[in-house]
Amino acid sequence: MLKEYKGSDIKMYRFILLVWIFIGLSFTEAQGQNSSYVKNFDAQLINGKIHLGYYTRAGFTCNDIHIKLSNDSVSNFETVGSIYGVCGDTSEKYYSYTLDSPLKNTTNFIKLELGIFSYSDLISLYVFDTESQVSITPHPIESSSILYFTNTLKDEAVVSLFSSRSDFIESITTLDDELKLGTLNLPDGITYYTI
């Protein structure tokens, strides 16, 4: 059965459609606004400190940016630093910030609070306690386990692995400060190592 529409009905439907399209476009822009204010947000671990770096969009420097840190990617974010806005600058700017006391022996999740513009993308970095020299996470070993050790100068390090009966398993040479254990073919039971 076909229904006949009057001219006023068609105008009303056009109005509703236009409002719906406008709301949809506004919602899409709101979802993507983080990446348009901050780019190249990065973190590096150097001597037990996290060094952050990022660029802000031209003209965005009036807004304060707060550095947020958590030990999970969802909640418990605390402000650990701020970079205060300077109005009047219309050029793209590079900013850096150093977290002197990151969370030890866990993954540090970091994001930037961009005032009324929401948050930047989330980045993460594992920080192990350099005072203890070695950390294996997670433990017991599973496919994602990593052996972290101190190698601040990035010297050649030789990690030798031995079975619980002192049988040699293998040696791995690296310039890094970590070794992915999950990729190794280790025997069941206890494995000993030397660095």
C-alpha cells in the first residue's frame, strides 16, 4: 500500500534528514580531534627516566597540556607534569618532558590531557628497576616474557642459558637491554642464565 505525502511532510523529513546528517558529521569530527592537535607523541627510556616528545598544532599553544601516567591503560591516571600554554604563538611547536620517577617493574601508560580537546593517543613503555639489575616479566615464563637487564651503554652482552642439570642450552649476543624469552626453545623446568 502506498501512502501519499503532503508537501509539508516532505519538508519535515528533509529537515530531520539534514539535522541527522549535521549531528553525524559533528560526531565524526569530535572522535578524530586528538590526532589533529598532537603528532609524533613518543617516549624513550634513558637511564631509568622516561623522555617524552611531541609536536602541537600551530596556534594550539594557548592550552595547558597535562601529562597523565597510569599502571594500566584504563584508569588510575595521575597528573605527573604539566606544560603551560603560551598564547600568541601561531607556529607548530615541539615539546619535551622528562618523567624522573616512572613506575618501576611495570608498564607505564602515558597520555596527554589536552584541556577541552580531550586526550592524545595512549603510549606505553615498560620500566624495570635498574637497581635490581635484572627483571623477568611476566614470570613464570610465557610466550610474551622478556628478560630485562642493565645495559645503559648498549655494550655487547652475552646471555648464556643452562638447564637445571647445568647443561648448556644456548648463548645469545645482543646490544639491547632485553631478551625476548618467549621466542626461545627452553626446556620445561628451571633455566639458569648468566649475562
